[in-house]
Amino acid sequence: MTDHATAAPPAAPREAGGSGPAVGRRLRVLLVTGLSGAGHSTALNVLEDLGYEAVDNLPLALLGGLTGGEASARPIAIGVDARTRDFSPEGLIERLERLRAEPELDVRLIFLDCDDEVLRRRYTETRRRHPLALDRPVADGIAQERALLAPVRARADLTIDTSDLAIGDLKHLLQGHFALDRAGAAIAVLSFSYRQGLPREADLVFDARFLRNPHYESALRPLSGRDRAVGSYLENDPSFPGFFDALTGLLAPLLPRYEREGKSYLTLAIGCTGGRHRSVMIAERLRKGLGDTGVARLRVRHRDLVRA
């Protein structure tokens, strides 16, 4: 996902404002596929909650019939994976291209990915067998499926790596990309710890480790960037005012440009060493700073604050 959510740039924006089940008069169709155990069923449940008609394991031969209704019909989310009857990567790609050629349809392919080790752990915890390795180790099934689906992954409009995503995070991610009643792009501001690795879903990453570290002040160490004392400490760093003004000055004109280019969901990540003080404080300041620029849908999440 790579990053958590990697979107392939469209040749031209497929949406021009507005809301509802269709883009203009085009019926939105989401094909959800990916590695078994990566969150396929969860994603379909989330999309159903968002207002999509969700259909799982539909045989490929029936895809065209399901999407052949009026353009004003309810938007559709269709789950297709290696368990699907008559499934083949070539067959899915062929039908995908057929659907994309239909002028009344707005078709997106979502691919759910996940680290091999996380997939193995999920199968171990649930004591389920991998659908491609019923009588062999789970690792064999994962490797076989990853190779099988590589051509499909390459055609995806959006690839989501669920390795580190909680269900709530996946819900917010899908909502940001595919909500039916949205007005403008959705922005997520994420604080993180470099010790725990870069966030895979990040579109833009900013490093706050050049600021002086409250961790080395005994009175501030147990606090977080949400606390006023930590905020005041960082604001008194001579480097902070210029940095924050430059950051908001950079983002303010960029965000509407991303939206015009069809980017419906954008994740801004702010990192520091421990993910507790500097990155959290800046993310919270961006909540207000970007809100003042007119961003209507903005969410702040602190990935490593509890862990820190």
C-alpha cells in the first residue's frame, strides 16, 4: 500500500463535485478484490454502510448483468477474489476493461493488500485454511495468490495495505474515497513515530524532528502534544513559527489543486522520534490551521500516541 492507500492517478477527473450514487448520470461500480485475509469482507461491509449495494463472490460471467441497470440506480460494490467461481486474473481484467468502456458506468478497482507475516498471523488466530492451500501451509497459499493476483493489482485504481489498519481506519479510508454525500476532498492528518516506521497510507510526509524535543524535559515527558505546556514549549522554539507558517502556506493552495485533479482523499503525515510530542502538537495545530482555510472534512489521528 507501498502505502496503505495508493491511488493510481486518473487520466482525467472522473468526478466533478456533486454527490449521490452516480457521477453525473454514470453509475458507480466498485470492484473489490485482493489477497484472502486482507479485509475483503470488512471492506464490503463498510461500503454497504456507506450506501452501496454489496454483492460478494459474484461469478465473473454475471458481472455485466448486475451493472446493466439504469444509471440512476443504487451504486454497487462487488467482491471478487480467488474464491469466486470461474475466477482468473485474465478473466477479471477482461471484464474490468469491458465495464470501463461502458459510458454509463464509473468503474473503480480496489485491491486489498497485506504483509505476508500479518496474513499468516490472521490465519493462525482464526484457525482458517487458505483457499489456495487447503492441504498445505498457509505461507504456500499466500505466495501462490500473490503471484496469481499481481496483474490485477497492477490495474487497480486504489491499493489499500491493511497490515497496520484497524477496522475504524479502513472505514475512514474508504469513506474518504467513496462516500456518496461528500462535499470536497477529505483530509486526514496523521502523527506518527519514526521508530515505528513510515505510515503506508501517507501521501505527504513532513519531519518534525528538527524541533527541540520535550521528551528531554522531565516535566513534559509524561505529557503529550495535546497538552498546553508541550504546545507552549514548542511554540517557543525559534524554528517553529517559520516552519508552521511555511507548512500551512504550502498546503493551503495545494489542497484545492489535488481536489480538482480528482484526489478525493489525502493523508498528511507528521513524524517525530517517539510520536508523542512534536508530531502530535503539529497535527493538532493543523486541525485548526487547515480548518481556517475552508477544509470541511478533516480528521486527525495519532497513530503511535498510545504506544508511545
